[in-house]
Amino acid sequence: MMGFIFTPKPNAPKLPTDSVELAQLVREIGVEQFQRDQWKDNYKTFQTFDSKLGSSVNFTMEVEHPKIMREAYCVVEQIILSE
């Protein structure tokens, strides 16, 4: 199984934890604005379950992409320099 969750970006506004307060907020600003804010204020994090670890594994492309690209660049650089 795999799905996605929203992970708050640094300095993202805190949402109410109470479901009644959250529903009130959605009614005040509207569903469309709430959804836009969710995409703007959060990272889309893909999540899957690792049975060996016994827990979920998260992958946030906006956060992980620069790290992965640096590693890939280093591998390519080593291949080119070794020839």
C-alpha cells in the first residue's frame, strides 16, 4: 500500500487540531481556499509501509530531490574522472 500525506513546510501556519475548529475554519475560508492553502503550505509526502522496518517510510520529493541529485552527480563525476 502506498499513499500520500501533507507534511508542513517550515513556518507554515498551524491548523486547529480539534475537528470542530477545523470545520469552522473551512466554512470561514471556503473549501477551495483551504485546499489551495494545503498545497501551498505543505509538502506532498509519499508514504509506504516497510515490513522489514515495521513502520512507514516517507519520501518528500521537494526535500529529497536536491540530495538525490547531488549523489547522482557525484557518481557520474567519479565515473568520468576514473576513465
